[in-house]
Amino acid sequence: MDRKMANRKLIRLSQLKNKLATENLEEIDWVTFGVIVKKVTPQSTNNGRTFSIWRLNDLRDLSQCVSLFLFGEVHKEHWKTDQGTV
């Protein structure tokens, strides 16, 4: 993990909103980690494409979640991922 994180900045999901407002993250090599705390039943768009929504949290501040929308091949490959997965 130390090798993978070399020269990268860890930003916790619970800090993400504040960091987006105060820093230009496009100029930083950063990573974040999240746990799937809730999965919404897959839904369909108006044109019939199926997608999933995951709610992610860093388990530090349970009131701060990020919604991740999965479409296309990403949805097809990962929609069965279990809640609780990092």
C-alpha cells in the first residue's frame, strides 16, 4: 500500500466536499476509499439503460455519504458487489 500511495494525497470521503471547494483537485494526484453502505435496486433510464446507485462512506462521519452512479459496462460488471465492500 505504501508503494501505491507514494506521491499521492489521501482525501477521506467525509472531507471531499470541503476539499473540492477549497483546492483544485485536478492538479493533485489523490485517492479516496469508500465502503458501500447502501445499494439502491438497479433502475432504468428513459431509454431503457440500466444503472445502479451506491452510497459510499469512509466510516469516519456517517452523515457524509457520496452517491456513485454506475452505468454501462461498469454497471454490468459491478452491480452485484456486496454492500460492505471497500
